[in-house]
Amino acid sequence: MRCRWCDNDTIVRRPACTHCGEEMPEPRNLPDPADAAPAEAEPSTIAEAWKSVGVALVMFLALVVGGRFAVTNWPKTYEAPETETAAATGVPLSSDESPGVPVDGLLAEIQGTRSKLPGTLGDCATVASDLPVLREVTEERRAQARTAADADFGAAPDADALRGALVEMTRLSLVADEEYIRWADDAVSTGTCSHASADGAVTSANTAAEEAKQAFVELWNATAQTQGGPTYTWTDF
């Protein structure tokens, strides 16, 4: 150890310098280098590189998974259904661009209903047995009267007039059926009966229905002669 006064070496454990006699400072207890905490090793370049690679892989996987989730669960844009056209459905469209009821099918249905009427209609001897059939026919004609307004006459030049005549024919036919039901109910409930032709309301309703059928058939047959299609007589309906 060097003396702080004369800068000469002296023995550490002596109380005074052996050269100048000045008192020496108490020796300091210096920490043993062996006991000192080991210095932290600097991170390896390779380890740092692998750490960067690991972070990049985690971020890449997160992007892939997140992107797939977003694509799968992305809200779908609502698309309104396409309006059916005449070419797609095979059914001509009416004037308001909504599908109409094919008139050929409706007329065939009206004919089928007409054929159910018993030939004894109006006869007192069969009034009780004819009444259930008459009720069935009336309900079918009620539905046909509601459908007639939507009948589609295609490209017929007088389509509106035909539709109006069909509506009137089905309406008045229904009125006549309802008058027959009234007459039959009275006959069954009272036990007294006169032929339906003797009932003024039944006769009047029948006449109106026949005239409406004749008017429709005249219009229809005139169109059928120029446009093609079947012809009818008023008794078909």
C-alpha cells in the first residue's frame, strides 16, 4: 500500500508509514472478487434472432386466424329476391305486374262446378238430397267469384271487358245459387214446397245469371275467333 503523504510503499498493517511516520488509514474491507455477483451475460445473437422469428410467427398466425374468422363471420348483404318474370314462370303478368290467374284454368274450374249441379234442382221431391250438393257448389262459386278479378287474359285487346264480364258472371251465378239455397231451406224447414220456378226471387236471380253468362260468352267467342282458343255456350257455365 502506498502512503498518502510520501507516496512510498509501506506495510499495510503498520499503524504509521515506515518512511515518513505519518499514520496510515485503517485498511478497508474490500469485497472479495469471488463473492461479487456474476455479471449478467450479454444475450446471445442467435437467441435474439430466434426470439424475433418466434414473435413474427405468432403475429402471422394471429393475422391468418383473424382474417379467416372475419371472412367467415362477415355480415352478409341482404339481397332482395328477383321479381319473377313472365319468361321465368310461364305465366303472363297482369297490368299491375303481379302474377294473375290463368283464365283457361279458371273457366275449366267453373265448368267443373257447373257439372255438379243435379238435374233435379228445383224439384220438391229431391230438395233434401239436392241441398248438400247445392251448398258445395255455392262455396266453390264463392271462391271463383273472388278469383275472377285476377283472371289473366294475356294479350287480348279487350282483356278488361272480358275480365269485367267474367266477374259479373261469377257474381250473379253465386247470387242465383244462394237464392236456391234459401228456397230449399224454407221447403225443408216448413215441409211445404212449390217448385223453385214458382219462387220469384229464384227466377229473377236465374235470369240475371243467364244474361251475364251470355254476355261473357259473346265477348269470349269473338276474341277466340281472332286470337284462337276454345269457344263456349252459356250453358257451359
